[in-house]
Amino acid sequence: MKAINLTKDNFIEEVMKSDKPVLVDFWASWCGPCRMVLPIVEELAEELTDVKICKVNVDEQQELATRFHVMTIPTLIVFKGGNIVKTSVGAKSKAEIMKMLEA
């Protein structure tokens, strides 16, 4: 399954109401570290069935970036039951992202 592109219109349904943990990658196309993380995020979306993998283009969805106080990208946020349980700023390896999902 591909990572789900989030917008302000589908965020509540896909993230806040999800019965699975959700990893959200806040990114931008011009961001070098984001381009390093994005293939890992897409790979995880293909591999994992017990976690929903989503991404937010901060240039297109500034409202969401502001709502979650995303000041630096990439920012990865893990939600469980509609609540933030982990936040990470900066490029991360696949192993580091998997560790975030273990919480």
C-alpha cells in the first residue's frame, strides 16, 4: 500500500479516527533531508500492515503544519488513538523510524 497523502479534508478520518497507529511524515519537495526520508516512508507503507503510513506536503497543507507546530522538516509524528505519542525532527534511518513505531 502506498503512503496516504493527507490534507485538511481527510486528516481527521485517516489519522484521528484510525484504529491503527499512524506515522505522519511532514515534508517538502525542495527539502534534501525530506527526499532522503521519503523513500523509507514509502517502503514502510508497502511493508507494514499494522501501522498506517501518511505524509503531509507542508507547502500544500500549511494549515496542518501550523496545527502541529511543524517548524523544521522532515518532522515525523506517531499518533495512537488520535494522540501524539512520538515526534522526531530531522532525517532518520529506517531502523530509527521502526523504533519510533514500537512505542
